[in-house]
Amino acid sequence: MSAIEVDVAVVGAGIVGLAATDALLRRGASVVCLDAGAPGHGQSAGVARGFRHLHTDPALMRLAVRSHAGWRRLEERAAVDLLERGGMVRLGADVEPEIAALREIGVEARVLDPGEAQARMPWLAPEAGPLLLDPDAGAVRARAAIAALTALAGDALRLARVDAIEAAPGGVRLRTAAGEVRCTRCLVCAGAGTERLVAPLGIFIARERRAAFRLTFRARTPAAGPAPVWSDRSGRFGAGAYGAPEGPDRYAVGLVAALAAVEGPDAEAVPASAVDVRAARRRLVAYVRAALPGLDPEPVDGVLRLIAPLRGPDEDALGLWARDGVLAVAGHNLFKHAPALGDLLAAAALGDDPDPVLRPPA
């Protein structure tokens, strides 16, 4: 790649970087999106991700409403289904306050009766309850979403590792494995690699790095329609857990408690030798036997990946840091917010004041 000049350089072709690239292109900006690997190869990898409206922070609940509408618009543009209509079923909810919070943002949440719960999730233990239903939630078809945004990015997407980002006269300079890029602003959406790239500029982001592990199981009785995503914060079956469908007869389940910390501030992936998952696998299979007995407890697939939430009590927190023309976004569980985040990040990269939801947590 010879030296190029653009309005905005986006670093990272995960779901957030791709969504921001798409939003910038729709605004008429000249853009390049850079990544050392295939789109979605890092923290955005996987078959499906859960979309939900319920968050501790009301601002993130409102962002989820915007994201829901954004997924529907992207579906129309890409002519492909991306956000399934299976809803979210939550065990361990503080039912009445959470229903009230969801209805405040226009989601007609309700308590799910046992018969409907079995129809939606025929593998669920019958004693599970009470259950909260967010009917507007569902599973995001992650691979299809990455493919749709990759196609929309077209020639703006370049395969190149970014080695350094530097302030330069009139803008920002990126040194990449394939040449130099000059831009007015640089938007860094590089997942766990973000801190390494922006720390030399004086942008410091306090995050944790932990290994997360989930397994996929076959459903003995498939759901009649799109299956819901699952959230269990009750502790009734020995652990907190989450789940998402990966098709009509496959369901992925993970435990809320992540595995051991991955040492080193520059860790951008889970080294194969860093984590022993045998104990986690046993706990996860035991959870499935107890809470989801209609799933075959012999896993058919698994994913071990790095997660990097911001330090603090809210694992869903996110933020945008800016200095000298460089903007860096960081957070955890961002996949569901990608369409709305893409629009907000594009606006900030083109010089607008960042939306308050992007303000870094204290």
C-alpha cells in the first residue's frame, strides 16, 4: 500500500470499526479501515452474540434502543437478517423494577409464564423462574453482520498492521506494515490492542484482560421459532450464565465468571498455553445439565477469547478518549451497540462534540 491521505483512518475491522467505517462513508468522508487480520477475527469472532436492552446505566439502555433501530436499517441495506426476533429471557431479575425500566424506554417487557417459557426454550429446566422477557431482544448473527459491513466497506478496507500512530502537522500519521497513512483524524477501534497504540500519545485506558470461555451444545428439541438469548443472574444452578442460539438446533452457553486474568498490558489475544479450561469446562457442563437439561451436555464447539472490560463495577461501561486528533473507543459487550456506536463515532471523528454516552467513566 503506497502512502495515502484520507479524512479519517479507522484502526480495527471488528464490528465497531466496520460500523464506524460504514457510517463515515455514508457521510461522504474519505476513509481507510486498517486491520492486520480478516474482518472480525479478534474480539468480534463467533457465530452469534446476544442483543439486550437491559443495562445498569439508563444511558446504555437508551443507546440499545438506537442500536435496535440501527440493526433493522442495516438489515434493509444489506438485504439479510441480522438481529433475530427471539427476545431475551432473564432468570434472577429484580422483576418489577427491571420491567418498569424497560417499559420506560418503550420495551414491553413482562413476566414469562412457564408454558411460554418451555415453548421458547424447550431445553430449559421447568423449575426455572420467575422469568423476565424482553421481547425486542435477540441474537445477532455475528458472522453475517461482519460480512455485510465488510461488503459495504468495499475498497476502504485494507489488510495492514498498524505499528504506530503519531501526531503530525495538520493531522495524524500512521505507520503501517504496508506504508504510511495520513489523516485529519484517526479512530482507534482495535479491541485489546487499542491501549498499545494510543499510550505513546498520552491516552491511558484502565482495563482488565480476562479469558472468557463458552461452549456450544445441540438442542435435543429445537425451539419452534427463533430462540431467545439467555441471562441467568440467579445463582440457582450454581453459577451465573449467558447463552445465545447459533441456529435452530445449537445453543452457546458461557459462565458469567471469566477465567484467570491474562497478564500483560499488551496482551491482545489469549495465548494457547495461558489458560487451563478443564475446570471451567466441567463447571459449564454441570450448569447445562442442571439449568438447560434439554441440551445434549456433550459440547460440539467452543470459543476461548480475550475480553477487556473497563475497570469498575459496570462490565458494560464504554468510553471514547481523544487527544491530538486521535480518538480511541474501549469497552466490553459492544457488539450489540455497533450500529448506533458507528454513527456516534463517525460524528465525533468528523469534528462533532462526542455524544454524552461516549464520555469515559470516572
